[in-house]
Amino acid sequence: MVENPQPRSLCFRFAVRYTRAVTAGTNAQLSSARSLPVEAATTSLPGIGPTLAQKLAERAIHTVEDLVWLVPRRYDDARNIAPLGQVIDRIRREAAGDDSGARVTCAGQVLSCRFHRRGSRRWIELRLGDTEAPPAGGQAAQIIIRWFNAHPNMAKKMARESRLSVSGRVVRRGHHAEMANPDILELISPAGRVLQRAATIIPRYSDIAGVPAAKLRRARSAAIDRVDGGLVEGVPQSVCAELGLVSLRDAVISLHSPPDSLSIEEVALLNQGKSEWHRRLVFEEFFVLGLAIARRRKARTAEKALPCPCPPDRDSALAGALPFALTGGQKRAIAAISADLTGTVPMNRLLQGDVGSGKTAVAFAAAHQAVSAGRQVAFMAPTELLAEQHFGTLDRWCSALGIRAALLTASTPKSARRSLFRAMDTGYLQLAVGTHALLSEGVQLPGLGLVIVDEQHRFGVAQRVELRQKSAAATPHLLVMTATPIPRTLALTAYGDLDVTVIDEMPPGRTPSVTLVLSGVTGRERAHALVRQCLARKERVFVVCPLIEPGQDEIRKDWADATSTAARLASTFAPARVGLVHGRMAQADRDGVMQEFRSGGLDILVATTVVEVGVDVPEATVMVILDAHHFGLAQLHQLRGRVGRGGGPSHCLLMTRKSTTPEGQRRLAAMAEISDGFRIAEEDLAIRGPGELLGVRQAGLPALRFGDLRQHGELLVKARDAAERVLADDPELSRPEHAMTRRALHTRTAGLAIYGAESG
């Protein structure tokens, strides 16, 4: 079994819920409005019946407009038409014997053309010759062209001595040059009449499984013909004029039928997805996303929270309770959160901080302020071990300030649970720390004023909402925390409705781990030596593997697995005590082994990625990651953060193989060079993209058709700013000039065209 090598996803699930709430006032108006031709179902197009429509629907293509959005994936420039003889000579010189197939564009004269049928197979075979006379003693250049699954009428048009220009891939078959299914650019009859002429910048589209290419081509052409019937342009004319954007209609038509007047450089931009027309589609997408997020933020301000004034002695109280001085980054975070808590609008804030930056102390300061105002606080963690670690830390600090705190997990005895439920319900218990057990039916926190969720990507929105509903009064404030650094562009989308605070400073004395990339026998010997030195100093070691058990398939058969590694290390480092944890173990068993490692009962803990977050073992100073090239950058950084938490020197050893891919080598090199989590996150985004970085299905990351958060960060910011300006001027989008914007917001969020199906 493979332990998921990607970082767990982040939560962003408001699209459907939001759309139903904030567009309720306009739905009736929108549904009664006359539908635009492009909003009709795909079955309104000729040739698309129920079966074909179902195949298209599997690719989220439901309307004519959806078909219009199927823009080409690349473009072939076929404007440089050369005589056939020149092309054949060049192929002979440059690619003799090479069957890879170079794309060429050439013109010649039809020597013969025949239609063939053999059983269910049918094809046209044409022999094209050079129009120029061959050199003395030479042979006229020829090429054999075949079109498969062709209609007989096609052969009838290509009479002998017709002039034909084609573009396609040429391969050598013995002494002959051949071309299969080329594009016909021009066909001129022997009498000089133009029978067929096509664009010379040829768009290339992706195939859709189960949909014949010819049918898809006809359907797409019919859909594009309806563009003049009106696309839903979400970006107002005023914004387009301000930013110099072309209309959405012009962008779509130009992408499907680029003008022949484009320069070579402009065709290159088309193929890179960087043309002004591509950028217009990207901006449209980001702008509508920005509207949705901005209106979500506005709707949030309609909720009411009980204010929690900042106690006048806060700073001195924290100084007396915490065994360390706060960093500047922690103080800035506390100030931002404190200001939110004093208001009547519920706080919704994300606290980001690298591993070891001191998020728990900031959360404690928020809890202290809420308790000082007479409110209750719920602090939820994803695992029992992490909840116990938090409670062990928070309880000491709470005792110093007289705050009554307790721990509730699935392991809490029934008798103790009953007492805790009563203490919560009466308001006697001021701070409840726990796991999902806090969501149980018996938990009531009538005075709940603040909810804190740690490693929040382990929870769904529904769970956060359920916890906040434990309050009998107003909506509690919400503080969610993550140690997974998020690049700014992702924060603008995945957490667009939250205010974001970053702890950008590490506590003094916390030095980065020395990270080494090791391979081969020499690397293994060096790693063993460092582990033995660590064990001799009575320190502890993590060893992480990508698999639980030996891989059964060809790809993973050589990957390191935790089960075999634990047995091997027990022998190699005897009498050191070796433990094993992985995701297939019961939570209680897993927590038991981790607790034994924390308490010193184990010297080496062999694990999968279950130790990625929440394991605080100050005595652990060496992290060994086997086959490290199979992990993502952000995940490697999280694993590295498990060691060096005691303040002394530490090592992270990235064990790899010499056959590592270039991408794997890039990740490992970045780990060795970079210790800052946010720089790591940006590099990870650049290498892997947002989908893999966050996990699209679980995260509800917008399923963008055109926008790429790696490339289009600047456009994202501009679109968000423009959306907020439009809403500031017309909050309900009720003006006539914003009718299409309102329609786009409704159709593209309610229909989940922007947000994936998991986002709600």
C-alpha cells in the first residue's frame, strides 16, 4: 500500500453554499430572462443526440458555450509552403532513415488518386509529384499521401493534374516518402478553380474519448458560429477599457480562427498560451472568481459576533504565563487577531506560520482575550496525539492565568466525559481542547466565543461549521492555523474569504536543520554514521519511507517501505529500540507508538508520512527520508520540521538514487538550498502546480479552465482588485451595464464551472 506522497489538501468549500445564499435575490430575474443562444444545451446543435451529449457531459460540456471554451491546445504554422521537390530534398539531407515524422508544408501536382475499400477499412491513396522539372538525370520528387476513413467523394475532387497544398508529418518508408491524414490547405482544379482553401495557422484540439473527431469538429464549428448570439461577458466594458482588454467574443473567435497575418512571434505566444486572447479568457475567469470571493466576504459581515475586548493587562499576563519572549512576528499576529476579536463581525482568519514559528502561543493569546471577555474557547486538533501535545502545553500556560482547561478525545473515559459535558454546558470550563470528539452530540458550549482549528486542512468546512454551532449565542470568531506555507496566489484563491496573517519570524535560537542529499553506498554509510552519533548522544531518529509494504508493481518494487526498513534497522542498529507507524494502523495504536517515541521508549521511529505534522519530539535530531525524490517539496519541508525542535543542531538526510528524474533532482536541490517554508512553497508551486500542491478534489481549489496560478499571479491580483472595485461601486450588480456580469457570476458558480464538484 502506498502512503499518499502529496501534502494533505486545504479547505475551500463555499462555492455552492455561497451561490445559493448571495444570488437568491437575482435567481428569479435570471431564470425569467431570455436565454442566450450560447446557453442552450449541446443537443440544440445539429448532429448531437442524447448519446453524444452524455459523452460531452462527462467532460463537463453541457451547453453550447462549454463547447466554445474548448480552445485549441496548440497551433501549427503552415504558411511557409514550399515546392514538393525542395521539401523532399531537405528530408533526404536532414532525416534520412528517420521515421519520427517531421511536420512539413508542401505543394505539388496530383499524379493519381484512388479510393480503396477492404472490408470495413477504407482510405484514399494519392500520389503527389513535384511541379518543377527534375535536374538532368534526376528523378521527379514524389510523395504518397493516404487519408484513412475517408469518403469516396473526397477522391473525386482530386483529379489528375490538380494542384494540392498539404501540411502534415512525413516519414520515410524504404525509398518512399509518405504522409498520413495531412491537412489540405488548398486544392485547385486543373482548370485553375479553387475547390478548397483552409487557414494556414491550423488549430489543434484535444480529443474527447468516445466522441468521433469529425463529429466534435462539426459541433465545435456550429457552437462558434453562435458566438455572435452573445457570450456571457463577465468583465464590464469599463474594466476592459481601463485595462486594454479585447472583448471576450473577439478573444474566442481569434483563438479558434487566428488570422493569417500573425507574426512568427505571435504564433509562438499562441502556442505558449500567452497571447492577448488567452489572457482575456484567464482574466474573465479570475474576475468572476474575484466577484464570488468578494461577495462571500461581504455576506460574512452580515453575521454578528459577541465582541471580546482586549484586557488591559494582556501583555503582562502573557509575559508571566509564557516561558519565552514573543517574537516580533508573533506580536504582529496577536495584534491583528486581537483587533478582529474586539469587533462584532465574526473573525475569519488564517494564521500561517512555518514549522516552529510559534503559532500555539499566538492562539493562546487569542484564547486568553476571549476568556477574559467571559467567552468559552474550543481548540480542535486532528489527532489525539496532537490534541494531547497542545493540551500539555496550553494547560501549563492556562494554570498561570487561572484559566480552566480540559482535554476531550475519543479515549476520554465515559465518567470523565459526563463531567466534562456538564462543565462545558454550565460555562465552568473555559477552554476545551480536543479532537473530533468536540463535535459529539453531548458537547454544548453556550458561551462559545472563539473556535481555534489547528492543521485545519485535516478538517472539512462542515466540521468547522458544526463546531461553531455549539454556541447558543452569536456566531463565534474563527481562527484556523496551518504550518503548510501557501504561496500568495494560492492564498488568494483557496483562502480568498479569510483574512491571512503570517508569522514571518522564527524564535531566537531555532537554527535550520542541515540538509544533505545522499546517494549510493557512500551516502548510506554517511547516513549510518550520523545516526550512530545521534544514538550515542541519547537523541532520537525519524526514518520516513514512501510505502508501507514492499511495492507489488513494476514501478514501485524498488521503493523503500516502512515494514521492511524497520526490520532491517532493528538489526543494523541493535540494541537500539525501533518502532513502526503507518496509515493502516488504528489511530489508537499509532498514537501509542508515537507516545512511546516521545517519552524515550523508542530510539528510532520508522514511519510513513503520518508523522508529517503534529509530532513534537524535542530530542529528535535526525530525519532520514528514504527515496526522498518521491515526495513533494512542501511535504519534505514538513518532515524536516519534525527535528531540531529542541534548539540544538539537527540534520535532514535526503536519501536518493542516482537514477532520479530531473524534476526530482530539482526538488532535492531546493531542499538543500532553501530553509524558508514560503520560498519552498513557491518553488513547489512552480514545479508541480496548484492541483498537486493542494489536492484539487479535497481542497475545492477552483477548477480553472484557463487560469494557471503558476503563470498568471499578476492577472489574478489585477482581476481581484477590479472585481472589488466594481462591487464597491455597485454591490448588488444591479446597474444595466453589469447585467452580464451578474449573469456570469450566477451561471459560472451555480453551475460549478469555476469551482470543482468537491468545493461545496
